[in-house]
Amino acid sequence: LGPYAGLIASTTIALACLTTAIALAAVFAEFLHKIIFKNRINYFQALIVTLSISFAVSMLEFTGIVALLSPLLQIIYPALIIFTIYNIIAQIRAMK
């Protein structure tokens, strides 16, 4: 593609990320609308809440997100590892 390869690759990656972000925002807004708020707010309001939360988290940058999630992940990761091992053992026993 010559000198335009970087531009084409960058555009492709940006569009792939954008479509993924749009899909995730739509699914989470629908989840908020139907499950969390049980139709007490409309979909548009749930989408605004979703985009506001996404914007606020994006302003934290990576170090802020890590600082926010670090204590939670220190508690959850060991439990997830144990739960994964338990499920593997349960699947092995179910095969026999």
C-alpha cells in the first residue's frame, strides 16, 4: 500500500474500536434500562448515564483506573482463580 499503509491501518483500527464502543454502550444502556431500573427510565436516559460514566472513567487515564480498581482486584482475583479451578475439577468429574 506504500506510504498510505499507516493511514489505512490506523483508520481501520479506529473504526473497529468505535464500533465496539458503540455496541458496548448500547448493550449496557439497555441493561440499565430493562434490568437495573426496570423501565423506570427510558432508553435515552440510560444511554446518557452510560456515556457519562464512560466519559468520567476515560478522564481518569490508565493510572487513575488502576488506582481505583487495584483494591477491588486484589480481593476478587484470588476468588476467581479458586472458582476457575473448582469449575475445571467439576467438569473433569462430570466427564467420568
